[in-house]
Amino acid sequence: MVHGNNNPPSPWLDSIGEPNPSSDASFIEYLRWMRLQSPNKSQNALDSAKMLELLQRIDKGDYSVNLEKLIARTKKLAHDWFVVECPWRIRVGGSTAPESMLLPAFDSLGMPYIPSSTFKGVARAVAKREGICAKEIRRIFGDINPETSMGIVTFLDAYPLPGEDNRGGLKPDMANAIWTWDKNNQPQYKPNPNVFLSLLKPNFVIGLRKGVDCDDDTLQKVKQWLLKGLLQGIGSRINSGYGELKLGRKDLNSLPPEKRPKKSTIILRVPFELQGQLIHGYQRINWNWNLKENNWEAKPQAVAEVRPIAFRSMLRYWFRAFALGVLPKKQVRELEILIFGGIEPKAKNGLFQIEVINSNNYPKDHHQDGILILRQSLFIEDRLKSSLSKLLNSLTWIMFHLGGIGQGARRPYYQRQGNPTHRGVDLIPKPQEIKPDILQNNWKLPPTPKEFQVFFQQQLEKFYSALGVFLQRRIDYRQPRQDVVEATAHTWLEAVDINCEILVIRKASRDINSINKPYPLEVLHKQFHNLESNNYTTAKSLCGGIKKESIRNGDDIDRDVIASPIWIANLQKYQVVTVFGANQDPRKEYLNTIKRSITNSQNNFDCYAQIFPIQDPKK
């Protein structure tokens, strides 16, 4: 549709004479014509919306002819070739496009692939880890020091099978570093979504070729090293579910059991369901004409996707929150990087890997499900394996019982009349299917809030006990820190410290308009709306918000996007409410409203128990 002489904003250099690339044109061809970001942010500049629109055009590409030719070449050159499957996404190598967008590796034809050097490095690393002597490694793989040696096995570049999309799985992806550590070791909430490209569920054909002095036994030995390494993941972000490659079923079944590569040890396996706003990846863009503003307006639509990295990010968040309540910030940052990995101040792999298998998306039904799996990393020391397992078991339990994941994670799932009609999210474990079996009873909800309080505090004891092993000292979590950040009406730290309060609540709602809304959420929304019209600053300090405002009444700060300091999880039998900065209004008054209502209730069903801070039973 055209309004006047204006077409929708264009991502191309020549917005009037837009190119019409062939369907088999690679994404590299698109880059030749992409508009760069303009400093004046004019309508013709490339912004994130136009970037997303450009990425959507990948869906029209057809690389099948080129990919099939390249795969046929691999099969012809290789003495042994096999197919590996990626259960989720992978991004290996590559470069940076306009707007610092990360790209996977493309060959000279613009086809996505994995360079042969990657496979050589993976196999070599496994051989070294298995104790193969340096002389033998040099003989097989070659080296450039002290003098050039070619090695006796040649690794070939690997190309993806065209797949159903005819593009080898090339798809837009999104990374969003929501939390960062500043120079003062203070965690900062700064959502920073970045669009990039990765390959979704591709199958690669990998080929190995014997050199002059290579026999069949050596070639098969190298293949086994390679398969072991691929199973642990290659490329970037492997600890977050990216990059795992496993043998296709046909090739796997052809190997004797003792030669089939095995994954690292499973720590925990939790089948789950999500109901509500769900987990999303990148956004699709539709352009609509805004009559009021008389210009084009980008309307993003999030694409639902069960993403392992979302679970890792949430585990990391709750680890940070509970550790900050008892440890100095610098020490928390160091432990977080040790356990979860990171790139600053220097790259670390982390001590565990995460994946989600058998995932399903039902966005129309506002439903997702899958199986969350946590595994030991290859880089963990033996002395830490038991403690890591205990820490992650308790931390995962805590995550499932304090909130959701993905969009709307801080609110329970409910329906309403306005748009959007579905808000919040419930993260629901399936206790009867959890592995190891011995853990299943730990995931069955106690019948009453008082029993849940005791059970939750037992999980805290396990978490802090395991954390103490990493520090080689005992942590007294019953005496949380008071000097992390002084909470005020408008400032707080998302830490389970002396200023934080966690309650488990059971109360029947009497509002006929809130039949889908748990009582703690009903109270929160009522107080927010009462404050919103007269004092948005205070309302924002209760529920969070996106409108920018300045505070000059004692706290001389500017606030942009603020995450809600209140988490509410609906466990059906009861709700769990976590409040940061709970010792200051308006959050203190919110909790007092709930407590008064339950205390004054004539209904024996209504009750609450304080999970944190842990109260002295003698008092």
C-alpha cells in the first residue's frame, strides 16, 4: 500500500530502484545492497526494524542447487563421510555485517558452512585431552612449529543439507543480554536485543580424507575423536544450547555400542510446560501507516521458540540474586563467570551445559513444552562435580517456584479483556517424569503454605551449602547482608538480602472480574492503578515501567526502563511472592495489604508464611 508518494521504509541503498535478487542469491548478495546506519536517524537510515525486515527476506531464498552440488563434491572426495544433526541452533565462525550483526561462516559462494579448520581443531583437542602424545598428534594433524607438517588426515568443509526450507536452516536469531555488570561490579538491568543469523536444526555432511601415510584404523580413530568433540558442541555459545552436533540415527546404529560417542553426565532432567506469553526469539516486522503521526510504523511480532538460552539466563539471574544477598558483589561476579561462563574480563566456558529436547510450540494455544537437561561440562574439576550438581538441583527447583521464563516472567499467567488478552507466564514442572528418579519427591508440592515454607528453606540450605564448597567456607544465609545497596522508595537491588521478602500465600479471590487473576496479582494491579494517574514515579517503583522519568525528591536520578521489583509465581495451590526493597513503600505497603487481608480474614483457607528472611523459630 502507498500513502502519497511514500512507500514503507526500505533497507536498501537505492530505496526507489530496489534490487530484485534471484531466489538462489545468498545472503552475502543482500549485504552488498544494505543501507548502513545513518547518524541522523532519518527515515532512510537502517534501524532495527528495517534490519529485521531484511532478514525476513531470507525466507524467500533457495540454496538447494548450490548446496547439493557442494555436498556431492564432499562425498566424492571423502574416504569416509557421515551426517550429523543439530537439535537446535548453531553458529560457527563468520563475520560482522552492518549494525554489528553477527553472521555465521559463508563460503566464497555465500553458502553457509562449517570450515574444515573447525573440525580439525575439535578432533585435535579431544585427542590431546585423551592423553595422545604430542608427537602422534603432530603426525596425524600436522603443525607449523617447529617446522611445517601437513598431517595425514584431511578434513573437508561441511555444508548443510538443503532441508525443508531449501536454505540449510539459515534463520534470523536474537541475543538479548538483559543484565550486565558495570565497572563497580554492580548488576545493571539493560536489555540489549541484537539480531544475528544462525542455522536452525541443520544436518551437515562431514567428510574425512586419508593422506598418503594414513591407514583405515587411524582414520576411524580420528573420526571417533571428532564425534566426541562435536557432541559437546562447536562454535559460539555452546553452554547455552548452541552448536551440539550428533550422529544421525542411521550412522549411529551402524557403529558398535562401544564406539558410539557419549554425552557428558546428566545433572538434572526436568520435563516442563509453559502457559502464557511464552519464550520468543527474533521478531517479524509488519509496516503499518500511522494516520495520527502521518508516517510508517513498525509493528513487531515476536516468534515463539523454546530456547535453552532462556533457561540459562533465568538460572543465572536467580543465582546472582541469592548470592548477592550473602556475598560481596565482586565475589558474586567471579563465581557467576566461573559457573555460568562469560566473556569478560576474559572468556570462560562455564561448568555446565544446558539443552532442551522434544520441544513443542503451540503459540495459538499460548503453550510450549519440552525437557530441560543440565549436563556437566568437560571443563569441570572432579572436586567440584558433586557440589555443582547439588547447587544446580536446588537452583533449578527455586527457579521453577519463584516465577516464569520468557516474556512476562515476573507475573503469573492470566487472561483479560484488553489487548494483549494473555499476560504473564506459568512455568510448570512435571514431577513424575523428573530424572534422576530419586529427585521426584522433591518436586511434589506440599499441600499447605506452611509445609511449602519449610521445604523451600531446605532448598535454600542445599543451595548455600553447595555454594560454600566453591568458596571453601560456610555461608551463613540466615544473616543476609545489609550493606549491598540501601533500599529507598525508588532504588533497590535485585538481591535476596536484608531488604528482600519472600512470602507463600493462599487466599481466595473475591473479585468476580479477576477469576483468572491470583490474589497477590489482583492486589498489585489495584495499587498500581490507584497510584498511576497521580504519581507515576511511585507506581513505577511498585510495578516497574517503560516511560522515562526523573526523580528529584531525595533520589537525584533518571530512570528509563525499570523491571518490576515484584515477582509472583502461581503454583495453583498457593502463590509465591518475592519483593526486592520490601522495607520501603510502596512495596512495603503492598505486602502489608496482603498480610492484613489474610490476618483479618474469617476464612480458614486464607493463610501465608514467610519464606525469607528466615525467622528464628524461638521468637
